[in-house]
Amino acid sequence: MLEFPDPPRSGPVRTRPVLLGPGVPLPAGAPDTSAMIDGIEGWVGADPLRQLIDRFGGRWPAGDLTDMLRFLDDFSAAHWDFRGGRERPDAREPDLDSGTVELVHTAAAALGLVRPVPPARPAYAHLVVLGGLAHACLRRVAYAARLLDGGLGVTGEVAVLGSFRPLSDREHRMLAEAGVPGCVTEVDALDAAVRLAFRVSNPAVEDGVDADHPHHSWSSRTYLPAGLPPVRVLAAPSSEPHRRRAHTADTQRFWAGHVRLAPDDAVLLVTAPIYVPFQHCDALRTLAVPYGCGIDTVGVDPGLVDLDRLPEPTLSPGRYLQEIRSAIRSMRALHQELTAG
């Protein structure tokens, strides 16, 4: 078993992220195996990540990309997994010295977890909004609506993807403060966000299966806002219902089966900047590889959403390290998919 030294510690220190110039590119969004592998190697081998590994006492491994990804997965599990199987809001925050905090924020900015970027294209076949915590559901749906209001073209549908994850007490309080009471699950929050942002009241089409267990159940509601593409709110079942709730990859696969993705479809994913690297690579694995579609992934631009009503949570050093680990794991899974057989 690999053993790693403890990280440099001090009292809890928080600073704002350091924004850099052009950052490390993510793997290409086109369904090109060689380009994706090159992109994975470029991201995980980039200097900002190497500097983080060195700061936490790691020694960069010899070997090929497979060995590198295995090492990074093991190393980040030892040092940067603060969730321990819990939901993200329940993760602990590490005590790091000020130099380490600054390095974490600098690396997060360079690796694409901080700064929002606009969509790369003027139009897409589909716009996909990924669910999350309640406040994120409201912000992401509001941002998608602003993109459409600003002229982004969508020839297919807007898909708002979530699950039947129960909301926490903290999320209930936040929704009540935002004037959105009565939600029980993540998909309830997404549905309420769609009704607010797209000014709709009743779905035109409803479907689903109530299996008496949230991990097995699914639901679909499609709204038809005037002058805009259809908006589908989808709650997916889990692919491992005996172990866990549906996660991001489950929702993407389930939606792809419903919408019948075609080769060369261009898909835009909306999430939070901190999740862009890992959710982009999840989408490459679950959508681009099997369906041949193109993927662009963007984070919500706070300049285009009313954050006075929808404040963002504090993004601490531990949160950034946790999501750098998520990106590593997602890239490892993508690489395994690309090289299988």
C-alpha cells in the first residue's frame, strides 16, 4: 500500500483564488480518442498539479499515463479526500499553512476550477444543466436561461438533470430564504428553478416510474416556454441502486437514452466552475465516446446571475483540492474507457 506524509499544517487559512493567464486545457470535447488521451496527459502532467504533489510530499512516478493516473488517484485519496463518502457540504476542511493555501488556489485557477468561460459556439444541439445542491440548482438554471436570452442557439432541447436526492435542512433554509419553499428533493429544486427562470407553470408532458425507492425511480417533465426550445427536467435512477443514489454520469446516460443523441450533435453542459474539469470528463466518457457527440462544459458566470438572491458558498482550499481529486478520478475513468480492449 502506498504511504504518503502528512500535508503541511497550520491554522485554517482562507484567501481568494489567484487568477492566472491562459490555463491548462481540458481534454478535447470532440469524440477523438487520440486527442482526448493527449488532453488527459497534458492536464494531469501540468506544472500546477506537479507543484501540488510536491507540496504535499509526493514524488512524481516513472511510467506511462496509466501509471501516472493510478499514482494520482492513490495520492489524492490519501491527501485530498475530505468527504470520506459523505455529501460535499459535510466534507471536513484541512488545516493548511498560508503558502499551501496560496498554491492550492493558484493551481485551481490554472487547472480550470475558478474562472468561468463563455460557450465556445454560438449554437448547440442541446443545452444540459447539471443538478447539485439547491442553491446551485437555482443558479445554473438561471444562467442557462440567461444564455438563451442572450442569443445562444439550441436546436434540440434544454435538459435539466438531477436525482431524487433528499434536500438537507440547510438547503431547505436556503430555498425558503430565496422564496422557493416546498421542495423535498434535488429534482424538486430543479423543477422550481425552471418554473422561475423560464416563466412556465405546468409541464406539457410528464412521464416516469415510481418504484417505491428513490434509487430505482425516475421522472421526466417537459415544459414549452414561449419562443424557446423545450425544457426537460429529468430525475434519473441509479445504475447501482443497492449502493448509492444516481450520480452525474447516471443522469447523463439516462438523458442520452431519452433524447437519442446523434453523432456530431454538439452539447453544452452548464455546471459550477469548480466542477468543470471532472464533469467535462464524465460527459466525454458517458456521451462523447458512446454517441460520437461533441462536448463543451462551462461554469456559471456570476456576472450574469443575481447572486444577491442566490449567494455562492465559500470555496475553501479543501473544496478545491477535493474537486482536483474528482477531476483526476474522472480522467482516469475516461482513460480506462478509451484504452479498454
